[in-house]
Amino acid sequence: MTEDFIGMCYPTTCYNCGKMADQEISASSSRAEVVCANCGATRIFVPRFEEPAAPGEFAPIECYDVWDLLTDATCKNCHVTGPHRLIIGCRNFSTHCENCDYTHFFRFDVEYIPDRDGPKDTQ
Ligand SMILES: [Zn+2]
Ligand SMILES: [Zn+2]
């Protein structure tokens, strides 16, 4: 099962092109990504299996605002379609089912900027 269970757009200022643009957010069990609809800047996140010590651990290492979003999705765990909370920063991505508290954690893996310099690996 690899189909996306999260799919939404969040209009905000892109960290790459600096324009207000939809950021297309998608997530499946095996991967999550955020793509700028304007410049195509893509961030890929992969699952991380360690439990973060606390939700507050997300904050200090971020390079820009953490997005705290709600979207409807069908939970992989309880199979209820309802609100899921997305916490997205430049290093972390998590989805949290508001019904059963099931949480997926992802960590930043690679960034791809399509124009100018071509593919760029920031690791
Ligand atoms: Zn952009
Ligand atoms: Zn659930």
C-alpha cells in the first residue's frame, strides 16, 4: 500500500522562489513530499522510526516557520476519515490522526530544485 493518504495544497511564501504559491503536500506510508506549484522546488521526506522525545523537539532546528495544518484523510490505523494534523518543517514532517492518535514521522531526506542549477542534494 503506497498510495497517498494525505493530499492537500497550502498557499504560503515559498522558501525557494519567494513567491506566494501553493505548496502541494502529499504523504504515503513510505514517503512524504512538498512541491512548490510555482518553481517546482521539491522536498522529500522518508519515514523515521525513532520516536521524537517530545513534540516541542521539532522547533529549535527549523530554518523557517513550521507549518501546522489540518486536513481530512483516511487513517491507516483506525480507517476513519477525519482530521489529520500535519506538522511540516524543513527537517521534519509528521501526520497525526486526531481520532486515534496514530502518528507517522518522517525526516528530511533530499531537496530537488528543478531550474537554474539543476538537481541539488543538500545533504
Ligand atoms: Zn517556489
Ligand atoms: Zn486513526
